[in-house]
Amino acid sequence: MIKLILVDDHDLVRNGMRRLLQEEPDIDVIAEAGTGEEAMKVCRELKPDVVLMDINMPGMGGLEATRRLLASNPKLRIIAVSMYAEEPYPSRLLEAGAAGYLSKDSAAEEVVAAVRQVAAGKSYVAPSIASKLAVSLIQGSKKSPFDELSQREMQVALMVTQGHSTKTISDSLCLSPKTVSTYRYRVFEKLEVTNDVELTRMAMRYGLLEDRAEQLGS
């Protein structure tokens, strides 16, 4: 029996996934979580085999949660689930140790197949995403300025674009406020932006965020 935890900040998504997976005789959804912080807590307590991890959530988010969970339990198998199929999300999650990457519009059969394959010790990347990764590798050049960021810089950048304060980022990532400010400065320097609005606009332009142009006054 594959013990699985669902992590997504939307109740409807979790409910739909649970109904889908519970129909399978070899998969047992043992818990759900709505944030990366909750995911870490339930994973420590219940020790699942597989985690279906949403990427964009309040707080630390799926990227940081994946990194931390695998640091504490390298045997855990995590499948990233995201609406974003474009780089740099897939590469970043796979670099962080995720065993799989699915799009949120994946068919039910694909989700089940991915869970089984990852639980068996293999990797699974949705074909549509794998093809884009292949094209990126063949081209051999970085198309996004966000590719220049380290894993930690990327996480700080994403939290800044989500409107989190330095204190919130500090608490979520277990860093001092001074260290967060240093990472934030490095992000601005590498991306050649001067403030949070410019950073957020750039993140939207390169597909890292949903379009919030109206909120930014454009």
C-alpha cells in the first residue's frame, strides 16, 4: 500500500485528488495539508511514501518544503504539481530532489501512474513538461534571467512577489531578517530591478506568477 499525503492550499483540489486516488486499491491518502509548513508537520508524524506537492502556496511554498522534507528524509518521494509547465519551475523542483513533476491539468490516469512509478523508485515527468525540458537542454542557453538565481535566492524572490514581508520570509525560511535582506539585494542586483513591483512584473513576464497586472496598476 502506498501511503500518500496531498499538499495544496485549495480544498477543492485536495478533495478532487483524494476521491481520485482513494479509488485505487494500492493507494492510501493518509493526510492532507494546505501549506508547506503543515506538510512538514504531517510528514514528520505520519511518514508517507509519496507526497503530491503543490508549488504555489502561502508561506514557504512547495519549492522550499520539498527541499526541507528531502533534507530530513531523503527516501521520501515527492511529486511536484503545478500549473506552470515552463522553465525554471520544473528544473528547480527536480534540482531540489522532486521525483516527479505533473501539470495541474494532467489526466487522472497520469496522476495515478505517476504515483505508482515514483513509489517504485523511478522518476516521472509529464510528457508535455519533459518535451519543454528537452528543448531547453538542446538550446543550451538560459532564456530566463531567473535561471541566474540560486535555489535560496529563487525562494526569496518568489515570496517577495507574493507580498510577504521580510519578517514572514525570515520566519518561514528560518533565516535572520538581515540574511533575507541580503538575499533580496542579490536578487535585485542579478535581475537588474530596483523594487518589488519591478520584480513582480518580471516574474509575471517569465511565467512564474499568475497575471496580477490589475493589482500592479497596469
